[in-house]
Amino acid sequence: MKHSVCIVGGCGHIGLPLGIALSTAGARVTLLDNTESRVRSVAEGRMPFLERGADESLTEVLADGRLTVTMDPDAVGRSDTVVVTIGTPVDEFLSPEVRTFDRAMESILGRMHDGQLLILRSTVFPGVTSRLDKRTRERGLRIDVAHCPERIAQGYALEETGSLPQIIGGVTPSAARRASALFALLGAKQIEIPPVEAELCKLFCNSYRYINFAIANQFYVIAEKFGADFDRVRKAMTTDYPRMAGFPGAGFAGGPCLLKDTMQLAAFNHNDFVLGQAAMMINEGLPTFLVESAKASYDLSTATVAILGMAFKGNSDDPRDSLAYKLRKVLTFESRKVLCTDPYIEDPSFVSLETALEEADVLFLGACHDEYRGLTPRQPTIDVFNFLKRTSTEGAEPRTANAA
């Protein structure tokens, strides 16, 4: 078999769909992960999270032996290509923790050998790829290094991995050529650019989307303050007017990427990123604005409040950096009791949808799950997405700001 690949972090949201896609395309793939529950789940053919079309594909590639899963770190040295899905995290000051990334890479590099290809797949701080290449050479390791950022929407990874162009940022022509050959298995177009431009490509994409969501949310706040219907204004703006066709609706801009990558870009530019920092204030402030607006109409201090949907976006089971949790925190101080419900997230503190609808005096929509389509609650409902009204009258697809 021409391509043998080890994916570090292989049972996560980035690594697992990529592993399934590559093994389906003919590569031999080993998924390396240190989370025992996820490794066990994948080995048994069960997806540890929601991903459209992945369950059947996972079963197929496991059955024919093209995909294996392990917790043995020495698997790194047994493949031609190592794909690392470890990104650069941010600390409590929203600054990149490059040292954390360095420590993780030390263990990986210590198991690699000359002639391998190392691909960084997750978002990294600009300059990290070339810096990593320099470190490998300083330790006498002769490998090819490339940054090939993922740009999939969570939940649609299998569909998009083979259809979206793949960015190839090879440090050397050899690294670019080998990385391009690997992703050619997926049938996707490859775009070759220098590593730092590949790194910026991902940061620019997520920051651009985050800022656009902030524009919509700022307009929503302005409309609410003046008693205007934002969604009616938005519909008037965009109907048969191509120049506004891409204007998003209001909603929570959460998830593990958008805010983090926007703040990494700010740090890279020495905290001179006024648009990104303003976007953070707007998007992160939206839950508080919704609660303050609700307080003007309802006595929340004596009310039981329910949040419908705690995932960071609709039809997802991922709670990471979901603004619904920030909403819960604000409501905990302002209301008598807070109930949370979500059909996809297992949490013993959550209640059923039926209980939430029965006991709550006021509802807040936290995520646009299909299970809420057509709901016509009896109690007042704060729905920044305008999802419930649209689905009960139009059957339209949700226009959510948190579709990262």
C-alpha cells in the first residue's frame, strides 16, 4: 500500500473523519489517541460524536483492516506519514500557549525517524510550522514538514474533506509534493502556498467568519434597542439583493475555533486587531444582552427559566465553548431556577424537553436542534436565532451564527 498514515489525536473531531476518509480512499491508517473511552468506542465501530455518514463508513474500513486504532505512541514510527491534530491552545489571557504545543510535539518527534512526512492539521500560531522544521533539523532528524489546515464544518467533515480544496503549506518542495500526493487520494483540489500563508489562511478564515457574525449580532442589538424586528430588516436587506446574500442571521458564535483563532491572530499581530477584539466583545456579550433584555419584560428573579439546546451549534453533541453555558451562568444569578435540556448531550443535570416546557416560565433558545422545529411554546421565548418562528411558519433551514 502506497500510503501509510498515523493520525495523532485520531479519535477527535478532526482526526477521525480524516482517518475514515483516507482509509476509504485506499490508505492504511492508524488512529493514535490517548483517550481510552474514545479508542474503545472507535475500535468497536461506534462514533464517539455525531458526524453525518460516518457510522457506516467507520464499520467498513475497520472490517477490511484499512483503519486501526491504538493508544501505543510507538505507532508514530511505523507509518510513512504522521498527521498531528494538536493545535495551539490559548491560555486564560487568550494568548497562544506555544510551550504546550512544543511539549506535545517532543513526544512525537522522539518517535519519528528520517524520511517521514509530518503534517500539522490543526490551527497553529503563525510561524510554528517553520519553527518546528528547524527544531527537527537541530536534533538531527531529517523529515519533511508541512501545514495543511482543516477547514471542515463539524458534522459535515466526511462530505467536505473530499470536496473542499486542501491548502498545502510545505516547508520544502519535497514536503509540499508528498502532502499533495496524500490529499490527492481524496479527490480534492490542492492549493500550494508557503507555510506561514497556510497558517494565516486558517486564522483569516475563522476570524472573518467570527467578525461577520459579530456584525449581525451588533445589528441585532441595535434593532432590539429601538424596538425594530431584526429578522424583518434582514429579510428586506437580502431579498433579491445579491450583494447582501451572504449576510448571516444573529445567534451565538460559539465553538472551539472561532474565538480562539481570532484571538491567536490578535496575538500574532501584537494585539493590534481592533476588528477581532471588538467582535469578541459583541459575540461574548450577547448572552448578557439577552438576559438584560428579558429582565425588562419579565421578573426573572421569581421565574424558572429553561435553555433549549446546550451544544455550540444545532444538531451537534459538542458543548465546547458553547455560549449557551455562558447564558446559563448569567441566568443562574438572575433567575430563581435554571433548567437545561439537549437531545444530544448526556448530562445528569439536564432535564427532558417535556420537563423544560412544562416547568419553565421563560424559555431561551440555546441551539437550533431539529428536535425544536415547529415548537410553539406557551411561555415567553427569547430566540435570538428567530429559529422557532421561522420553522413553525416557513419550514426554512436555520440561519445560525454558531455553525463553525
